[in-house]
Amino acid sequence: MQNLYITGTAGSAKTAMAVGLALKLQQEGYKVSYFKPVGITTATGYTVDEDGLLMQKVLGINHPIETIVPCTTSPFYLTRYHQNDEIQEKIINAFNEIAADADVVIIDGAIFPHAMASMNLDDAALAQRFDAAVLHMIKIKNDFSLDQAILFNRYFQCRGLTVLGNVFYNVPRQILAKTEGVYKAILGENGFNTLGIVPHRSELTAPTVEQYYQVLGGEILTGEDKLDRPVEDSVVGAMTIESALAYLRRAPNKAVITGGDRADIALAALETDTSVLILTGGLYPDVKVIAKASEKGVPVILVHQDTFATIERMTEVSNRIKPENKENIKMAVENVEQYINWQLIINSLK
């Protein structure tokens, strides 16, 4: 069988798709393994890729995690890596070990398809090297999201790769009908298959406060024992308090991002359903904010970058399924069975 490379931007549910599809392939009698050439180093310095650990345990892979995920990257990786040939050789050798005892290898793309392109280690280059077909995941927010997906699809084709199709995963209820009636049709008009449309399920896709902290870094001022709270939305408190209140009341289980000097916004947020306060600019808040957050059980994270840079980094945050979370793993398989044309994917790989 041909190997399968799952690509997509951060938060597009690449790993949820990998878990569900790999277990479905196992159920169908195939020997399945998993490989992630380029993992992620978090802002807190954590270098062991959690997706690799998950798949190692779920699929019962006997190889060490350093073989499953041989390389990690970060937004400033070029200061670390100088020996391009050595890294490429390390990745290729690791893949050969993983693939040796498998019918098919599910290859999980980097945090963005273009990551490490300067070293020819982007998703397209690696999929070409591993002779893998491409399945591109789409995190749909608006029309530009579709434009981006089509651009990536065309690029993969230009590199001589087989694009099996696209999966829209975690589609918000508000644009589900548009995805089914408009976006799917436009993909088809451009020559690309839609292999599935998976509706939003917050219990599977909502990242936790801890996952925000891993990406953003900074200092936890209170609520260290509440880092497992889910974050389903985000609100930027850079407006007047009167304007902010309407947004704060409307969004449940949210992250509120505001300057450390905006005690008015922070205190108002703590009176609503807030999962975490993210204070920017390295400005320590008024003691009343810490006291109220402690009373409400809401974590407060102080980061040193400004609000714009913080929001930009937050695009890298996505939920990571953990091996002990049996319900989420079961849900990932159910999504593949119910919403994904998995039979077509398997037949296309034969």
C-alpha cells in the first residue's frame, strides 16, 4: 500500500484524523504505523511531541519516541539547525525503521505545511520523498480558509503528489450548511475531492488552558490546579468596558486576552464564563484581579509579548488527545466511520 501524509494548518485536527483512520485501518486488518517527521517544541521548552506519544501507545508501536518523531521545530528553528544533510538523513533513517514492519504508515504533517521549507523539510518535500499520497485537512473559518486549502492542494500537485482529497474537520454549526453546499462544490470545481465534513464537537477539539500555556509560555500567576479547563473561544479585551461586556457574556469557556493594566476588562471577564485570563505586555495586574481569579478558580497567565503577538501565537494552539482519554479516542474513530469516506481512502492507497 501507498503511505498517507496528513497535512493541514495548526488546529485542523490532523492528529484526530490520524488516530481515527489508523485504528479503522487496524480494524480492517492492516498493519498500521505512525510517523511524524517534524514535531513541535513549545514555548515552555517541552520537546517530546505529545502526538507521537499518543500514537505510540494507541497503536502499540515498539519503536522509541525519538524514532517516531525524529525532529522538532519552533518559530526560530534556524538558529538551532545548521547541518541540513544530517537532519534529513536522521528523518529518512527513522522513517525506514517505522515503515519496515507496516502495510501502511500514517505520516502526520508539521504544525504548518510550509514549516521548515527553507531546509526542504516541508510537508510536500517529505511526502514526495516517502512516496505518500496527501490528505489535506481544512480548518474552515471563512472563504479565505478555502482559498488557502486550494492553494496548498495545487502546490502538492505541482510537486507531483497524489492529492486524495480534503476533510473539513470541526466545522462550526454556523457554517456547516455553507461547507456542505458551497465549499464542497467549489473544491470539486477545482478538481479536488471532499472526503468528509465533520461537525464541531467541543469535547474533542477544544484545547485546554495547559495547551495554551505550552505554546505561549509566560508565568502562571494563579490557578495552577485548573489548567485542564477547556477553551472553546477567545475574546480580545482591547475595547471600552461597555463594548467588551456584550462579547464577554456571549462567549462560554473562553480565553480573555487583554493588557495587564486593563483591570476593568479582567474583572468583568471574571464575572462571566471564563476559562483563562491571558495578560499581555508583561504588566502585572492589580491585586484585585489575582484575588478574584483565585476565588473563581480561573487561571491567569502573564505573557511578555504584546497582544497582537500573543494572538498570532495562539493560532498554533490545538487540542491534543491523550492516551488515557479513551472517550476522545473512541470519538475520533466514530467521526471517521460516520463522516469520512474511509473506504475510498483505503482503496486509493492500494
